[in-house]
Amino acid sequence: MFSRLTSMGVLGIKGYLVTVETDISSGLPGFDVVGMAGLAVRESRDRVRAAITNCGFDYPVSHITVNLAPADVKKDGSVYDLPLFLSLLCASGGLDKALVENAAFIGELSLTGDVRPVVGVLPMVIAARDAGLQAVYLPADNAAEGAVVDGINVYAVSHVTTLLAHLSGENTLSPVPTKDFTPDTAKHVPDFSDVKGQLVPRRAMEIAAAGGHNILLIGPPGSGKSMLAKRLPSILPDLTRGEALEASAIHSIAGTLPRGEGLLTARPFRSPHHSVSTHGLTGGGTNPRPGEASLAHNGVLFLDELPEFSRQAMEALRQPLEDGHITISRVNASVTYPCSIMLVAAMNPCRCGFFGHPTRPCTCSAADSKRYLARVSGPLLDRFDLHIEVPPVEYEQLSDRTPSESSAIIRERVCRAREKQMQRQAVTGVLTNAELPPDSLRTLCRTTPAADALLKNAFEKLDLSARAYDRILKVARTIADLADSETLEAPHVAEAIQYRSLDRKYWTDR
């Protein structure tokens, strides 16, 4: 006796079809699962056996062979419990095989037949729709996640008996209604009106948000570096549906998508502790999983106390920051996760934190300061478009009752600048100035003679790298967009150069 039905799997952030083939033959009783099945899949045998008997069905006392095709791709996780259960019933004659055609089945089973949630549902449902399947059956707790995909019927299943009653026509289920996407950026995000003083850092955060630039904040403890960084999402444009699908697919695979929500409604903000491992930051493991950089895709990755991160973890970010994706290669698979992020980092100017403080003396020796700063390499430092000094806030500024400019007002200017970029770069497909390729700088970053002379002088005196030169042009392009100027004027270039001088103060002059 033989049966075949369809389930789904995930490789990287893409779903793919898995054919579950079950053969029941004479011989010594046994239950073999082949097709590069991982440990969790092999454990499915015991869950399925108990669920069949506890739901009142006869378990076949025969030799059972289950093949998960394609057999050259490793399968892992508990997603195959429900298709194994149905496949066994079809092969043993307990369920008509025609009832499971042209549909995909996903879900973990309890020993009593309850269907439990699994990870990776969103990319699997998308793949099922793209493959032309008419329906997908998934756990009820994953219903909101699957319902964001249009063009396929999604059914929420809480127990196998409910599913069997639906398939046999006794008590049919209704497809889960497709959910509309409504972004909600302001949800639980602190506001810039809380920030007192710090006019230059506030301006730099606005520029970073408008152009999607990476930014490094340097200042003594308590000056407001983390406060500024945590308010950055409140001035970023809303997620588009396409961006939300990409980001939500990654969170679905990692199991961090909020329960009951189909899509992320606000840009991700990830702030890992400095003890995070390299794999935790960039992704990896025996069965590769996305790291913090990918979980921040289309959002913000905030690294507080940057020099306290391991050197290996920091250096692992260099290539992904340039490429916008991370490729993890293992013996049995190679997966690619997107990581188009804004990197925001904060650090003290020395180990004690008070170098350059107007009232508190620095207790670090020159050698200690040099070793502390040397933990942040020159190549990584070069990938920050803006280097901003955050000075201590004076009492008069803290006690001032005049409300600061709110995030809503700043966000309006940011959105107008982003709209200009999208219109100007529509042909190239580049959304932000930070992503401009070198061949576009000549046409999109035209400078006046005065601005060009200023840039040349800065390039020679500050001994800038070619990457720093490009990044200054990109930042100046963003400043010009905020000023509603098509040409890069001298003031735009001068302000951009100003944001690239702190590396000379701290890393060279010390």
C-alpha cells in the first residue's frame, strides 16, 4: 500500500515542496524515515504513532517506509508530523488519497493529535502558492502568518480530527481571510521630543535616517548615545508591504515573529548584547539560522559599547555591510540571508569614558586608550558614513521645559528626502543614497566648483580612502535632498566632511 502527499520545507529564506511518500509492506514491524531526515523528523515516528492510536485509528503493524523527497536536501524540524500522520492513514486505507491532492500540509502533532505551531510558515505558504497548489493546511496558531499570502486558500487546523472532518466533507472549514497590511511605526517607539539639547547629534540622526547611512556615536557615559539610537526607528519611513514580507520571512524562520501577527508592522530594531557570538550576530550553526544582522533586515542594528564586542564578530560584519546579504556555507548546504540594515554603534572615547570631558578628567593612560580604540579596526570604522561626537548635556538644557522637536516633524522631512531619492533612482532600483553604486555617483552627485575644491582639499589633508570619499558624496547627497537641492553645494559637502573627522581625533591624534 502506497500514498503520496505534499508538505513544505525551508532552505535559507525560501520555501520548497517536499513530497511525503509512504509505503506499507509485509515484513517485520518497523518505521523508517529516509530522505536526509534530521533528528526532529526521526522523532516524528513516535509522535505520529501515539497520535494515531490516541485518535482512535488502527496503527498498521507492518514495515513502514517514508521517503521525504527531494532526498538530497536535509529536512529538519517538527513540520512533517501532520503530513506523516495523513500519509499513514492514506496508505493504510483510513483516508481517501484523492482528498489530500493539490494541497500542502504543515504542522507538529502532540501525542493526542493537537496541531502545534511551527517556524518558517510564511516562506512555505509563499512557495506553495507559487507552485500552483490550491490550499495549505497549517496550525491555528500560525493562521495569521499564513493569511498574509494571497492567491491560495489557507486553513487553520487545531486538531487532526477537525482536519479529517473537513477533508471528508462532514464539517468543512472556511479559509482564513487574507489580512490587509497596515504599518504602525509609532507603536511602542520612544520619541525624539524626550531628547534635550544635542542639536548636532539630532541633526546627524536625521541625515542618517534620510539616506539610510551607518552612524557611529562617540561620547562619555550618560551623554545620550543609546537614547538617540533607540529613537531612530521613530523617524524612519513606514515599511512597505514588500519590505515587511522580506523581514517577516526571516523572523518566521527564526521563530521570533510575534504570535498572532502576520507581518511585522514596524521596522526591526535589534540590539544584541556585546557578548553575542559571531554566529549569533551574522547567523550560522550546524543547521544555519539567521543572526541578528539578518533579523534587523530593513531596519536598524544597534551595537552599544562597540569595542566590547569580540573582534571576530565585528569584522564578520564588514562584507555584509557592503553586500547587503550574508552567505553561510556548510558541508550540506549554503544559504543566503538578506541584511540590508542601518548600522548604529555607540562607544566611549576611552575605557574610563571621560577623554575630552569638560569637567571630569580621563584616568586612562595613552597605551590603555590606544588598545581600547584599536579594538575597532580601521576597515570597520571606514564603513560608518557619519562619526558623531555626543557631548555631555548641560544642566540648563536638561531643566529646560521647552519641548524638543518631535519625531513626527523630523519624520516628515525624512520621508520627503526619501521620496526624492526614490524618484531620482527609480531606474536603478536603489532606494537610498547609502546604497548608491559607484557608477551612479558621477551622475547623481554633481558638485559645484566650490564644493569640488573643498572636497579635494579634504581628501588630501585628511588622507581619506576611496571608500570614505564615496561615502562623503553620499552623505552630501542626502544633506542636499533635505535642503531640496539638486546640486551638491559647498555647505552640503562641508557638513558631510565634518561628520568624517572624529576618526582622526580619536584614532590618530591620541
